[in-house]
Amino acid sequence: MKPKSMETQTTMLYMLGKIFLATKERWGKSMKAINEKTLVDSELRYRRLFEAAQDGILILDAETGDIKDVNPFLEKLLGYTQDEFISKKLWEVGAFKDIKASKNAFLALQKNEYIRYKDLPLRAKNGQLIQVEFVSNVYTEGREKVIQCNIRDISERKQAQDALLKSETILREQSVRDSLTGLFNRRYLEETLRREINRAARKKYTLGVIMLDIDNFKTINDTYGHPTGDMVLCEFSNIISRNIREEDIACRYGGDEFIVVLPDTSLQVTCERAEQILSLTGQMQVQIEDSTISELSTSIGISLYPDNGNTKGDILQTADMALYSAKNNGRGCMVLSDRSV
């Protein structure tokens, strides 16, 4: 085969080069068109997601804090129009004006690039306070840095949490309260008395315990019936509650027996409280239909920590023995324990 001349080879290379350049140009144009279409499609998908999102979204300029975009959900949630958002600083929008830390949070976001508030109150244009979760991130969009703020309405979740907490509080209160009188119950007394004795031991102070019993209560129940007996118990409980200090603990110990724990109290103050309850019980009257129950009385036993015992059981035992002595002394009186266990 006769070899090709240099001229022929040069011509062939030239033609191949032209074909390559033409192909490259066409390929470049095709790729550019594909990239542009991909970018447009991507932006369109983002816009659809942005406008359909069920969370509020704000886009801020990361340098100035100016709001660049806001989605329809946030406009509806807070009641502000797009014009009331765009080109304003975050802290210039009415919903955020009550948040003193808005500007400082923005500055911190510029530095840390992430901020989250789990429970943030925002005020809607109509004045309603809306609880939201607020999350902000910084990212790059082209050559610019922007801040995206995602704002989720957690009002229903917050209300459910508050309702649960309230329910738990009510259940806890019911578990330590006597349902008839509203005073603390025996369970609470035993927990509290042990705790108060330990505190008195640490702080080196005395603690008074008053044990009370309504005299002849069984006769009242047998004569007038249990509903009337309940009225007597409630009125007696009111006398106790109105004549003790805020820090004192009044409990219905069982039946017609009551106990008052007086933390950090002298013997004199403990006796004064007991005498006052004793006197007011003698004046107590309970109205039932066309008659009145009066001339009621209570017997009282008093015990003092640490004079009459060092444990819950000791204190209750010596108070109970003092109460028994008051009953044997004719009722309607109080006896101070002179024993120690």
C-alpha cells in the first residue's frame, strides 16, 4: 500500500480537528442547555416546596438581616402580608418585636450559623400569642450567604403538654389530699413529718406536733347521720386551716382525728395554736335543717421534737399518749406530752 503524503495527512488532521471542534461546540451547547434546564427544574421544585410547606419559612440576607422571602404559611400563621415582611429586619416585624433577644440572636447566628428555640412565643397581627419552634441555619446561595428560618407552630402540642402537666398536678394533689376536708391526708403526713424531722435535726430547731380528736363524734354520726358528721368534720378542718401559719401542715389523720405539724416552732407557739383551736371549736355551730349543733369540743395532745422523741414514730406515739390523757381528763382540753421514747 502506497504511504500517504505529508500534505494528505495534514489535510486529514485538519478535517478531523474541525469535526472535533464542531462536535465539542455542539456538545457544550447541549450540556449548557441541560444544565440550565436542570437548574430551572431545581428552582421550580424548591419554589413549590417553599410555597407548599406546612411550616413557616423566612429567608434573610446573612449580612444585613433583611428579609428576602417569606412563604404563604408564615403569612397566614402570623397575619402579615408579604409586603410587611420583605426588606425589613427580622426584629422590625411586629411578631418579633416582643422578643428582646431577636437582634442578639441574629448576631449570634452570623457567628454560630445555627440557632434553635424549642418554645418561642410570637405575637400574631391580631394579638394572639402563638407558640413556635424556631430553627435557623446559614447557607450559601450562589455567592451570597443567606439565613433560612424555619418556624413551626407548636401551639397544639404546647396546649397538650400544659393540659398533661395540669392533669398530673391535679392527680398529685388528689393523691395527697383528703377528698372530704381538703386537708393533707395520712400518706402525705407520714412523708412530710419524716422530712421535717430530718430538717429540724440538720438545722437544730424544734418542731411541734398537735394531735386533735373531735369529742363524742360517734354520737353525732349516730344521732344526726353521716352527712351531718361530714359537715362537722369540714367546719372543724376550716378552724384548723384558718388558725395555723402558712408553713404549718394540717392533715386529716383518719376518721375524726387530725394532726398539725409546726416546723421551727417553740413549745409556747405550739401551745398557743392548740389553745386557739380548742377555744374556737367550743364556739363552733353547724346548722342542719331547723336545728343547730353546738357545744362541740376537741381533745388535744402535744408532742415536741426532740424533747419527746427523735423519729416520726416516736413523735406520733407521744402525741397520741398525750391525746389519750386529754380524753381521760374529761375531754375538751389539751395535754402536753411529758414523755420521751
